[in-house]
Amino acid sequence: MQKTIVVLEESLYEHPRVHKHVKRRKKYYVHDEREEAKVGDIVLIEETRPLSRLKRWRLVEVLRRAEEG
């Protein structure tokens, strides 16, 4: 997919019954018009109209670049 990035959101919550911390992951397919985001970047996204079957988000800005090395 061109001009598309996959954003992974991880959240940690406590399971109500077993009181164990569980990591939850969610993937967002995000439209990156200028192709400015790279692997490992921290980005800000916003919801938009459906752009394709999976893409309903667009990149607003890159908040922090990934460290190279």
C-alpha cells in the first residue's frame, strides 16, 4: 500500500478477575500523504472519512523521530 503507515497502539490494563496486567495492542492503517513517517517514529493521527477499506485515519504530524543506530 502506497502512502500508508501502520500505527501500533499499546495499552496496559489490569484484568478485573485475575488482577493481572495485560498488554493490549491495536493497529491503525494511516494515510501519510507526504510519506514523512519512518519506522519507530512517534506520530499524531486523526480520524477522517474512509479513504479505503482499512484506512480511516490520517497523519497530522511526526512528534518524535526514531533514533538511528
